[in-house]
Amino acid sequence: MARVVWVHGDWNWLHMGISLHRVVGPNSEPQLDPAQGSRAVPMNRKRVVLADDLDPMLNAVRALLQSSFDVVGTASDGRAALETTLRLKPDLVILDVTMPVMSGIQAAKELTRRRSRAKIVFLTVHEDADILKACQAAGGLGYVAKVSMDTDLLPAINEALAGHVFTSRFSSEQDQA
């Protein structure tokens, strides 16, 4: 039996089957009472699918997102990214550009063609204006260079979820600034 509980501020939590015990101070984030051993998930967290052909990159992105987003699926090639996104219907998908079987750009084009509602952010090693244009033409709202992932990925995700475009500055642009 699931129940929705409203707690201090705008935190909504969904809890399955076990009573929810919370410790909330006026200036603190809500915390679960560890003695209850329950597992709650904020209802307003956005669902994300990650796609990259390198496991260490998938792990790094997951670690970066874990406090703010629910990573509901991962894929290591473009075809799997397409299928996972269509099956799980996340709010957002993060795609590497260069992956086996099908590129991230091809997967994004197919997601757009199939009218997926998932917002698309590309996370790539490519700092190339032509590839950036291809990603945007395929439906990408975010384009993040992997070298800038720590500073740019979360803002790119938030902008994409709001329907806005975000592009990392290329290293060559940063050198000139």
C-alpha cells in the first residue's frame, strides 16, 4: 500500500508499505529516521536515463546526479539507449555522441521522430561546432563537454528540463577568455 505524505516545505515523499518517520528542523533538509530502515524517494525528482559506452563515465555521471535525480536506466550503446528511453519514459536522457551500434545523434533523431517526451542532453568529448549543430538538429537541448561535466552537467539538465538550450563553452573559447 503506497501513501503520499506532505512534509515541511515543498518536499513530497512516496513511501511503500512502511510508516514514514521524519526528522525535520526549520532550517534543515528532511531526513529519514534511520532506525525505521525505510526507503523513501522524493516524488518530484526527475527520472533520467544515462547512455555512454564507458562504464567509468556512467558511474561518474550517476554519482554526480544521485543527490538530485533518479537514474532509472543506463545503456552502453545507442540502440540500447533508444530502447531504454522508450521503455522507461524518463524526463531526460543523457547521451554520449560516439557509441557503438548507433550514435547518440542517431538515437536522439529516432527519439524525436517517435515523439519521446524525454529532454535530451549530450555529454561528449567532442568540442566541435559541427557536431554541436548536429546534436541540436537531432533534438538536443544540452551539449556538455566531458571536461566541463562537473560544472556544466547539472545546469544543462536543469535548463533542458525547463525547455531551454545549454551549451558548454569549448576549451578553446575558455583559453581566449
